[in-house]
Amino acid sequence: MEKSLTPPITLGFVLIPRFSMLAFFSAVEPLRIANRLAGRAPIVGS
């Protein structure tokens, strides 16, 4: 599998009170899978 040479993209999510975690995971999971298929490092939270 060929690794990508593009720089990482920084994304931010603003979670408000009573925000649905299902919606958050539905947004994050495809990004995590794309990183894995591209052979990139896992998503790091801060």
C-alpha cells in the first residue's frame, strides 16, 4: 500500500450541551477509517 505524502489536515469539532454522540461518531469514524486505509497515523485528540 502506498503512503500519502500530503500533510495532515487539522479539524475541529465544537460539541455543545446535549449534542448527540452518535452524530459525532458518525463524523469521526469515516475519517479514522480513511486514515487507516491510507496508512497514516491514527487520529490524535487534544
